[in-house]
Amino acid sequence: MLRHAQDAVQGVNARQDDVVQNMAVLRVAVDGVVRRQDDVVRAAETLDGTMAGLVKRQDDLVQVTQATFTAHNARANDIVKLQEELAPQVRGLMQHVHETDAERHQMQDAAQQQMHDVARTCDTVEHHVTDVLARQNDVVQQLALVTEKVGEVAQQCAALQHETQGVTRRQDALVSSTEQMTLQLTGALQSSGAVGERIATAEKGFEALRDECERMREQTGAVRSAVQLVLDALHGPADARTLPRTAVKECALRMSDAVYLAFEDAYRGDETTITQRLERYLAIVKHCVTSPRDRILDLGCGRGEFVGLLEQHGMLAHGVDSNRHAVARARKHGLAVKHGDLFAELAHARDNSYAALAAFHVIEHLPFAQTAHLLRLAFKKLKPGGVLLLETPNILSLRVAASEFHKDPTHVCPVHPATLEYWLGQTGFTAVAVAYLNPFSSAESSGLLHAQLAPGTHDILRTLDACIFGCRDCSVAAYKPQPKEIKP
């Protein structure tokens, strides 16, 4: 029994130890729970702070949202007002679009009509081209006939030249015989005074004979010039040989080169005077010369005054003229001048290759069709910004138109300044400047402006004097526009 009690006590002690151990474990667990409870409290406090911040941000977001909504409503109201204001403009724009579509349809219809017209025009042109080709064949046949006649003319010219040589020999023999007879008469006059009257009569006859010889010499020179012109026409370039009849008809009317050069010396002025007059163009040409390699061509340069003036100022200039004697004189001065046709010289030049072209007192020697052709060629050969210089008799002066112009028998067509200015504009030139040069002196004019007249009459007389006399020459400077200035 005691044993059982001891066993029970030991069992109780063992269980008590287990309880103690369990209590220690429980105490440790309680301490953990307490610590976790403290962490939860601190987390709850942190969560309360976070929730307060979120609530505050939510309030701020509500305020921002309300402000945004208010601004959006205001902008929506503005957009509605703007739509109301733009509605009439949109309706007008739509109406304009409809009108534009209608105009576009009209333009398309008009363009189609123009295309039909162009097609008809092309058919007409094709018909004309066919006619031209047919006429060209006729011209070729006529040229063949003309070529045959050229041979006949050549034979006639050879016979005429042979006859001229015979006339020259007979003229020389006649002059020699006249001189011998003059010597004989002089001796007879010294030996006998009784036959004085007869000798005087004979001397008059010999004077008349000498005049006749001089006239025959002049005629012989004219015949030689005529023969030379015909030979030039026969042996010249192809375009000259196509018009032998014209050369034969005009050869007796044209002056020889030497005679015309002397005519210019007498009536136009000496080289020094002409050079001084041409100095006014230096500034114009220098403005257009932008490189030392820029070239200037003087068409119909004559004695070469303008070429020499440009070379003196360091510019690259050359000239062309059809007068052999004038070219020879210019070459004696070392000038770059050649004998030839100005149209051929321009036609062979490169396009856009000249800074300046000059044609002083040239166009009045040409039919107007050739003048228009010259303007077109000049426009083609000038570089953009280049200048064409022209000078011609001023036919606005009655004295020039009625008298001075007709001194030169080679003048063909007077050109009115307004006509020349208009034709230059049609060709494509811009900034056409017209000037009037070389006025008549007071000694050459009426002199009424210097007379003692009633007040108020001088203005009338000044206008009248300018109309009757005024300036001898008209000058024109026409510029080829730069590419951006050329109208499409």
C-alpha cells in the first residue's frame, strides 16, 4: 500500500515537473504573444497614420477633381460658343468649296475646249507644214534654175571684167596721147603766137577731153566694184549665193567699202569724237561685267572705236564688221576686229556667252524683219544680266527724219524709239532705258530761244525747237533678266 502511495507520489512529482515545464513553455509563449501584441499595437498606430494621410490625399484629390471638372465645364462652354461662332464660317467654307468645285469643272471644260482648239490648230499647222514642204520643193527647183543662171552671170562677169581691162588700157592710152598732144600744143604756142585763139580753143577741147577721161576712170572704178560685188556673191557663203539676182541689181547702187569709209569720216565724225561719245556706255558695260573672262561683242564695229575704248579699260572685247577697209584700219591699231557678217557671228556663238552686245548705228541699215531677228539672237546669246546697247538716228527730230537720215544712201529703215522699246520687251528684255544724245548746237538750231521775245513764249519755242531739232541720236540699253525674273 505504501508502495502504491510512493509510486503515486512519484507519479505526482513527475506530473508536477511536467506541469512546471509546461508552465515555463507557456510563459515563453505568453511573452511571445505579448511581444507580438506590442508589434500589432505599433502597426495599428502606423496604419492609423497612413489612413490619416490617405484621407487627406483623398480630400485633396476631391478638390482637384472638382476644380478640373469646373475647368472642363468652362472649356466645354467655350467650345460650344466657338462652335456656334464657327458654324457660319464652316457653312461659308462649304459653300466656297462647292463654288470652287463648280469653277474647277468649268476650268476643266474650258481646258478640254482649248485642247480641242489646240488639236485643230495642230491639224492646221500640219497642213501648213505640208504646204511649206511643197513650196520648199518648188524653191529647190527654182534654186537649181538660179544655179544655172549663176554660171551664166559668172561668164558675163568674166566678160565684163575683160572688157573693163580693155577700157582701162584704152583709157591709159588716151591719157598718154592727151599728154603728148598737150606737150605739142605747148611747143606750138611757144613757137607761134598767131594761132593763139585756135590753141586756146584746142586747150578747151583738151580740158573737156581730160574731164571725160576722169569720168571714164570713175565709171571704170564703179564697174570694178560692181564686178567685185558679183564675184563676192558668187564665191561667198551659201546664203549669199542663193540671191545672185539681188546682188546683181544692188551692186551698182552700193558704195564700195573704201568709199563708204570715207563717207563716214566726212559725215559721222573722226575717231576721237566718236570715242568721246561712246564713253557714256562704259559704266553700263562695267556693271554687267562680273568676271575678267566676260566678253563684249561690238556688232558693226566700223573703225573699232568702242572695241579700243573697252580694251583701254581692261575689258575683253572684239568686233565684227562687213566693211573690209574699216576692219583693216582697226587692225592697224592692233584691235581684235574681224571681217564678217554680224548675224553669222552671233549665230555661231554659244548661248548665254556675252556680258554685253553693242550695235551702234546698225539697225537703220536693216529691214525691220532683220532688226527683229537681231534682237532675238542678241537675247539668246547674252548671259542673264547682260545688256544690249543700241544707237540709231533719232527720228523724233524732224530735221533728222526729214534730212539727216537720208544723207546716208545705205539707210534702209528708220526705227521709232517706242517701236524699238516695245519690240525689245516682246523679245524678253527688261529694264529698257531710252536716252537721246548729241543735241544740235545753238548755231545749228533756229536760234529763237535766244531772241528777245514776249514772256510766256519761250516754253512754246523750247517745245517747238526740241521737236524740229532736238537730239541727233537715240540710245537704248536693254537688259536680259536673271532666271528668277523671267516670267513663265
